[in-house]
Amino acid sequence: MAPIMSSLAKNLAFISRPALRTLPSHRTLPSHRTLPSHRTLPSLPSLPSLRTFISTTSPLQAQADVILVGCGAPDRGMGWYHAIQMIDGSCPTANLTTVVEPWFLGGGSDGPGGPEFASWSASVSASSDITFVPSLSSVPKTSNPTMALISGRTADNPRLLTECISHGCTAVYLEKPGAPTVASLQSMKSEAAAAGVAVLMGYNKNVCKYVSKVREFALGVPDAHVTFVSNNAYENSAESLGECFERNAEGMLKNMAIHELALLVSFYDVTVDNIEKVEADKEFSSCQTLRGPGGDEFTDFDKIKFTVTTKNGKKVSVSADRCGGDVSWATVSSPSGSELFRYYMPDSEDEEMVRSLRSRFPDAMPYFLPQHPDYITVKERAADLCANGGEAEGVATIDIAVETLKVAEFLTPELQRQLQG
């Protein structure tokens, strides 16, 4: 696959997008832990394979064929990055056979990103058996265990799930948030259950290192308070954020910060019925109404911080900033508010990986790179479930997704109300 991978960085002309920035390091750590800044790492003499940075925990058994539904543009689409990892061999149980891309193989072929997608897909097709088609109806059915990886527009997901089930897929990896509304996601859950199809969610932070480290540390601290901090690196301008708001029209809590909400649901007993109160940090938070490139106005948080208290006495905080940089972290604090522990994504062990990936994919969305190993983990566990049965340990199910989306729909108007007050 080397010709495919090397051609990506050298030959693709990438689509126009808002400028991204890297902010100064925020790494002020407690004295017991010191992580070096990424700026002090030595330059890499060579670029190792992505498989240098992963390991498999069990011998390869059967493979699952994977149909990627919704690829998106090179460097920008989450589906594209999933494809890169499977093509590269980083997910040995996931055998990518087909890419279904309705937009760039249809009405969007001549628009922004269309020529880049055409160049990339031609390179992949010439070097592999992977096929590119505009619709699932064009894909031959097989008797092999088959997983659909749905990474299209959120509004299309209910229809796409129905099509994948009808096609005979026995498992589905569904990108967050899964559906536009709770009602539609609940309907999808029922449809999949009736068909006996497992639906696993792309909530990769449920399996990532920094979350595990912080949860472990918090277990040893009575009444510990955990805060999850999520950052993106958009330019802090009306133009950049307006484009972001339009492209992610479901809103921050159903998009960027929904990973953190899934953590709250999965590990901290947070459900709509169990929320005692939610408090916005008004000094930190900001909600704006901005015009997108299409001319419509969108109201959303560009940054938000809040604390949830449950009826059984648990407290947990979330902070998300569209323009906060390219490093995320989580902290453990004492009941008095003193920070006891902090762990970053990426940590010092993963900095080399991020530098290598950035060299290979300099124009890729920055948040893809530090989460690279976690994307692999979720895909591998989902593909293993499809091919070999058992459970996908730690991977969020559609049940978690339904509760997470309920929390997002509850919190969004409540936090907006508090910021307006």
C-alpha cells in the first residue's frame, strides 16, 4: 500500500478550509508529574509505519469485511481517516472492501473536494481491490461477516442504517452522535435489535489512555472531582467559527463535546432523569450567533464549561473550546479544588506519533492525529465482534448513545439560558 500512502501527502490539492492554529502549550502540571512540551522533541530521522504505534492484544482470527458508508473529502472527512487506517493495515481484523460515497461520486464531484477525492480514490483503486461506489445498492452481497462503518451526514444516518441492515450487515459502527434527535436514534436502536444487528458507536474517548489514567487516579481520592477538557484549533474569528457552526449544525454538545457527554453517561451515572443540577461557568463560556458561508445564521457555543451534579451525589465537569488548541486533557481535583493529577492527550509517549502523522498528513484535521490509536482500538474491537463474536470491550453501544443524546438535548437549552441570564 506504500504508493497509496505516499501519494496522499505529495499529490493531493486540498480543499479550502478555515485556518487552524496551534496555541502555546497549556502544560502546567502538578509537581509529581512532568511531561515535556512537544516543542522539545528531537526531529525524527524517518517516518515509521503507523503500525509502529499500535499493538494487537489477541492473535488474528477471522476478518470482517467492512463497507465504509460516507467517506468525505481527503484530510477533512472522518470516514477518510477511517479508510486510511484500514488501508494502512492498522486494523488487521477490518478488511475494507468498499467505499460508498454518494456526494463525491455524484453531485459533488466537481465541487470543493471533488477533484481531490477523485485523485485519492483512483490511487486506492489502482493499488488494491477496494471499490468505490455511489450507493449501497451497487455493492454485491456476500456470505462473509460484514460490518458497515457509517460516517455520513448525521441527518442521513437513520436511512443509511436501514439500508445497511437490508444489505445483510451483521454489525454497524456508527459515528457520533448517531442521529439528529433522540426519537430517531431510539427508532434506529429498535430496528437494529429486531434484526439482531449489533450497533457500536464511535465514542473513541471511552477507550483512550488519558481517560483511563484519570479514572484510575480518581479511584484513590475520596470525593475526587474530575474535569474533562476538550479543545479544537479553529481560528478565533467570525468567519472560521461561522463555517464551523454551519458544518456542525447539530451544535457543540451534539458534536465536539458529545464525546465527553458519553463519558459522563458511561462512567458517572449521568442521565437526564438522574441530573440534580447543572451549572455553567459563565466567566469561561461563550455562545454566539454567526453567519455561515451559506448565508444562514447559527447559534452555538464556541466554548462552554459546566458542572453536572447527579441525584446520587456525583459531580463531574466538562470544558470544551473550539479555539483552545490541539491538546486535550483531564484533571482530578480534591474536594477543596486543589488539582492533584492531570493527564494529556497526547501524552509524552504519543508525541512522536503525532509528529510523524503530522509529517505524513500535514493538512489533516488536527484532532485526528492525537486520537489515532483510539480510532484503531474501537474499529478493531467492533470488527472482532463482527467476525468472531463476543463483546467489544469498552466500546459504547447504541444504548449509551441514546442516553448521551438525551443529555445533549437537555443541556443545550439549559446552558444557553444560564449564559443569557
